[in-house]
Amino acid sequence: MSSQKVIIVARHLLVLSLLAVAPACAPKAPDLPAPGGAARYPDFIFPEPPPGEPGTPAVLERHNAGWLWLQAGDLRAAERHFGAALKLAPSFYPAEAGLGYVSLAKKDHQSAVSHFERAVRANPRYVPALVGRGEAHLALGERDRALESFEAAVAADPDLTELRSRVEVLRFRGLQDDVAAARNASDAGRLEEARQAYKRALMASPQSPFLLRELSSIERRIGDLPSALQHAQQAAQLEPTDVRTLTLLAQLYEQQGDLGAAVKTYEAAAALEPSDEIDTRSEDLREKLVVAGMPLEFRQIETSPAVSRAQLAALFGVHLGDLIKRSLSQNPVVITDARASWAEPWIMEVTRVGVMEVYGNHTFQPGAVVRRSDLALATSKVLSLIAAEQPALAASWRTARRRFPDVSAGHLAYPAASLAVEAGVMRPLEDGSFQLARAVTGSEAVAAVKKLEDLAESRGR
């Protein structure tokens, strides 16, 4: 029991003791319990009438007597005296608070809430009723309402240091309960319930990066991407070095189509905690960014039923640009039909390095369809560039000889076809044939060039 409460109780015991020995000529005083007993409910706050609400002497006598009977443990007598005070002065709300404490002692918590509510309606800053209402709500398991009432009491009287500490404890316990409830709901697939639990937790700790991140993750699963992005951004601002938050934020940027922001955020996460998975994701997105800025003809390659020579040149130039630049010769090439093509820069690069050929009449024929024999020949040229940098890697390709039922070992295209298959860049058909004249599909061309890219990037590993 705080010293403040002890003083208040002692003061009123003294007052009422004096009332008990008042002169016989005074109005009959209410019956009182025997003095000297220990207070039964020392944590209850005496509902002292505030300045401006003094009450008549008879009302105050009944009110104070009710409190003494309550502390003596006689709840019926206490209720009778508080009720008598209200009959004398129906607007005397301290007695209403007294009845609330009687109900609290009787563990009739719903009635206690009703009595305290009436007192608070009369005076929204009346501390004894605010604290009592909080106790009643807490006993009913209504933690949020209890906290609201306790916080209002602390706001009305900042000197309630014990109650302030209790509010902090309740907030922390409530935070733990809400997080546990949110996790259980999430595990059970009750995502909206989990979201509401995390929101309740955030009311107690609004600057928690952890809670913001967890809420964002739930909202992402729900499909509310704008809210998820907002909360992930707030979490990242509060804790910019948390890799999990940055990864979640990058995923949300990616889902919303902001690939540039996604790459930048993935890179920030990888700088803090290197990860092959994040590096791979970043590289994939960078490729998507490159493709997004490409002409329509390039973006259509993967779904194309037949790839043109211009498209193949662009694939080589984009995915094997570093290898090609390291291998470029200074020999100029003369091409009469490249300037009009959207793929001119890559056509010039792949022809200067010899990956793709220029015809005898100085044409490249950008729109011509690429056959499997053409892709095999270009693949063999790229493999030669890789072999020049990685001789050990190339040894197994050069010694192997693949047999095809439709391409003899003496065919001019056989060495290129065999090399492309043995290196794992191209595949024979289901019956083992190669089919030199078959048109190369977009997905086939993309797969082949990506395999060549992997081989080229293995340099120095």
C-alpha cells in the first residue's frame, strides 16, 4: 500500500472517530465499525470528493461511513451507507465510485464497471473511479479497456507512479500475449486474426521494427501489398541493418513491379549479410530490368516459335557481353544491312569476334530464321572463346564425340553439333537425332545462351 493511500485512509479514520464521539445534540451519526482494525482492501483508492463537490454533512457522513465499513469487511453495511448517500444526493458521484469498490470487493466485476462508469461520466478525470474501472475491466479479462482506464488516471494525476509502472507491465504482458496470439493465428492460417493481433501489439509498442515487419509479412500473405509495403518501409527506417526486413521489403518492391528499388534493396541486404540466394535474385532482377528496357523484338524472344539472326545476336551480346568484349579483334567488318536493324550494336559485336558470320555479299540478314545448325556453329565459336580462357574446362568437350542418327561424322556441321551437345549447351531430340535444319525456338535459344553464360562466368572459380 502506498504512503499516499495510508495517509488518506488514516485521515478518514480519524475524522470518523471524531464523528463517533460528537456531542449528543448533533444529528444522529451513522453507525460505524469498531476503530483500530486493519484495512481489508488497502489497495482501493478512497473516493474523496474533489474540490467543488463537497456534499452536505449528512452525505459526507454516509459516504465516509460506507468506506469504513468496506475496509472493515462488512460489504452489506458499506453498500447501505453508500446507497444512503446517493439517496440524499443522487449527483454525488464519489458514492457511486464507492459502490463500484463494494462490487469489486464482492467480485461482481460487471456491476463494478457500471458504477465506475457512472462516476466517470459525471467527472471524466475522477481518479478513484478511473482506477477502479480499470481494475474491474482487468478482472473481466478486458486488458485493453483496463489499460485505457489506467492511462486516463495517470494522465489526470501524474503522481500515480505505482500505477504508471503497472501500466508499463500490463503493456509488456499484453504485447507478449498479442504476439503469441498472432503467431498461433498465422500458423493456423487465420491471417486476418493474426493481422489484428499484431496491430494490437503495435498500439503498445508503435516503434517496434519487429512488429512492423511481422505485420507486413502477414499483410503480404493476405495480398494487401500497399499496407505491407508501408509497414516494411517503416520497419526498415527504424532498423536499417536488419537483413530480414530488407529482404521482405525487396520482395514487396518486386511484387509491385518496382524492380529498380528491389535490386537496390537486395544489394543492401547482401552487403550486410552475403547470401548466394540474394545474389541470384538480384542478378535475375537485373536481367529483367535489362529486358524491360529492350526493344519489343528482344522481349518477345522467349515466346517466339522461331528465332531470327538479329534476336540471336542480341542474346549473345546481352548475356555474353563481357566475354565478347574481352575477345574483340580490331578487324573491322563490313555489313550492308545491319544499320536498319534494332539489333545493330550486338550484330556488330558478334560478327567482329566471329561468333556469327557475315555472308559473302556483306549481308547479315537480320530477319533470317536461325536453324539448329546455325546455333550449333555459333555455340562452337563461343565455346572456343571460353576454352581460350579455361583450357581445363574445355578438355572434355573436345575429346568427346556424340553420335546422331541423322548427322554423320563426316558432315560439315557434325563437329559443331557434337561439341554443343557434349558441352551441355544444346540437346538432341528424344530419338537422339539433331535435326540440323529445324528452326530454333525462343526458349531453346535462351536456354542455350544462359548455359554458355554460366560456363563463361565459371572463369576463376
